[in-house]
Amino acid sequence: MPYGQENQLKIRSCKPFLVHNGIEFGMLQAIGEGMNLLVKYGEELDLKALLSCWENGSVIRSWLVQLMREQLDQKDLSAVPSFIEDTGEVNWLVTDAMKMEVSIPVIDQSVMQLKASRDNENSWAKAIAMMRHGFGGHPFGEDDHIKKERAEGQIEGFYINDKN
């Protein structure tokens, strides 16, 4: 069945099926954030080997982890555009949850992150930088002194280059 037809069938046959898509978005977001941490770890890691390990006996083993490893076999992560496309189905789920007054923060945030992937201009970040400059004199862009303080002022952390 072609891609679009499957989605139309899901929508017509069972609106609660969209909950599946919401759970999927949350899981994709968590795996994506984990990959981002691993890529930025501070030394090169064998991502395929890590994912392979997670596929076998790990509490997070899943088809999605397997797919991530398989995709890395075919393409380098850095070669993939960061723009994430979607059909809008999970937007409907988030809207329904709001109307029902049901809190779904992970699913809601995953939709927001998906939307953020499409913003090449990052006007939101520029606006925040302007306001921070206005109320606290925070610099525009990177500042070597603040970067050093952020790195060395931390008590403990995940990053490989921590001095602790």
C-alpha cells in the first residue's frame, strides 16, 4: 500500500491510532537526542557498535535502534539534512490532548523539536540573544570567556574532557 493511502486508512479507521504516532515521535526524539550526545561526546565513538550492543539485551533495544544502526551502515549522519518532514498527524493528537486537558509533554516536545528542525534562520534564537543582551548585557554570539567558564565552572558532568 502506498505511503499516503496507509495514513488515510489510519485516520479514517481509528483516530485513537494516532496515539501510536505520538509514542513513536517521543521514542524517535529520545533516540535522536542520545545520538546527538554520542556524536558530541568529545572523542570519536563507534556508533554502529554501540547501537548493535543496545540491540542485544539493553532495556532500550527496539526496532528503532536497529533501524538507526542499519541507516548508519548506508549513510553518514552528517550527510543527512536536519529538516524533518511529517504529515501533521501528531499535531492533531496534541490538539486533542489539549482539548481533553491531558498532559503529554514528551509527545508535545517531540513535535516542537520536529518543527525546530525546519528553522534554518533560527530567528527564535536571535530574539532570545537580543533580549538577554538587553537585560544582562550578554554578548551576541560566542564569547571565549563565557565558553571557558561554562566548561570549567561545572562541578561534574558527562563530557569526556571534564577535569574531574
